[in-house]
Amino acid sequence: MIERTTLTVLVVLIIGASVLASVQSESASKGEKPRWLTLPATPTLPRAVRSDYAPINGVKLWYAFFGNGEPVFMLHGGLANSNYWGNQVPVLAKHYQVIVMDSRGHGRSTRDQQAFSYHLMATDVIGLMDFLKIEKAAIVGWSDGANICLDLAINYPDRVSRGFVFAANTNPSAVKDDLSKSDVFNAYVARTESEYRKLSPTPGEYKTFLDQIYKMWTTQPNFTAQQLGIIKVPVWIVGADHEEAIKRENTLFMFDNIPGAALLIQAGVSHFSFIQAPLQFNDDVLHFLKDTR
């Protein structure tokens, strides 16, 4: 009998193969790099219904609201800021109340002397939900934001309606050994330094901030199969077929151990799918939010 992982991956790869072939053909005909080898410009957020700072867990977290309806929190990746969701917010805000937030120390938010941890940042999300009087929300997370989503689903299941977990990892060994050789990821790190200097309340402290984040990355997260097994909220585990940061086997490990999880491998993209192929990413998120399984 074909195992659950094998069967699902076969289906995903067969569907994705035709899309990928089309992308490769189009890129080749234009003499362009494949989009998974590009880092498109950081988008900008549309005008918010409301934006402000909230005093949470000893720091000031910047947040912004867009649209109306069921609340959806968008959690960005490490070193980044909420502007990276600029291609998603206008689309999702037509149907949902979208809340973006800069994680502690990132973007416009402040940090304190507490060491960075995914659980601490998960408690920040809960604190902001309490501050905004939001009882429950869907979570869309990318990379570190996806790890925070997993922590929320494990430790605060009554506050999460569903989770879109893109490019997460369960432990530091799941990060690819050759990530430092990735031109795209290195360009991203260089870009975030410039963005930090423009947005941060402490613009001259990027090196200190980067060192603190790297320390977290090399020691966390540490989600076990047992912890994943207690997740009861609907979860999509989402990866990229040209993911440069996270090992595929770890993506499958999450899918195998979260009861009822769905698996999606996006075609023709990498760790930065949401800016490389925003139409595809947006369609996937909308499908996820409407999924009533």
C-alpha cells in the first residue's frame, strides 16, 4: 500500500509539474532567471483602516488593520517586516479583516532584553489579540511566522481557527546546510538590513538584532512529533518546490504528524513564494481560508 506521504506528494508533484514546465518555458523564452532564483522588490502595504502600537510583554508592537470580516493574522518571517505581505493584504482584505504585525524587534516594533524565542513571540500574538479584543483568528505564517503559528496551534488552540504554515521548520537541523550559499537568501539578509535602518526605532542596532535572531535560529524551534500530534485545528503545511532554506523531509515530517493536516507544495517558487508568485500564493491562501474540511 502507498503511504499517506508518498501518495500526497505524488499528487502534488504531478499537478505542479505542468505549472512548473510552463513557468520554465516562459522564463527561458524571455531569457530571464527562473522566478525561484529572484528576490522581487519588497511590496508596500495599502492604506490601513487603523495602525498603531500596542504595549505587549514589555515591548511596543506595531500593527495595522485592513478590511472587515473574519480576522486573519499575517505573521512575517525572521528579519522581515509586515511590508512583505503587501501583495496579499489588498486581496485578502476584500473578504476578511486582515491584521499584520511586526514581530518584536522587527520592522517598527521595539525589543527588550528578553531573548528571542518562538514561544515568546507566540505570546506576543496572544497579547495583541487580547489588546484588540479578538477572541479567535486564522493565522497565515511564513518561515519564523509559520513557526509561531505552530506554537500557537500547540499551546493556544482555542485562539486559532486554522493555520497556513508556509516554510516552517520543527528544529534547527531542518535548515539546509548550504543555505549560506544561496544568492537569493543572502540578498534577502542584505535587504533586511536596509529596511531595518529605515523602519526600526533602533536603526543603528541591526548587527545586534541579527546576532540575536541567528542565536534563535541555531537553537530553536524544537517541536516534537508528540507536540505536533496534539494539534487539533485545521492546518495546511505548505512548502515550495525550490525551497532553499528548509529540508523537504522536515516539511513532510510536519504533515505526517499533525492529525488531518493538508500538504501543499507550491510550484516554481522558493522560500519567497509570496513575492515571487503572488497570484498563486493568494489563490492558495484564499482556498485555505475557505476550506471547510
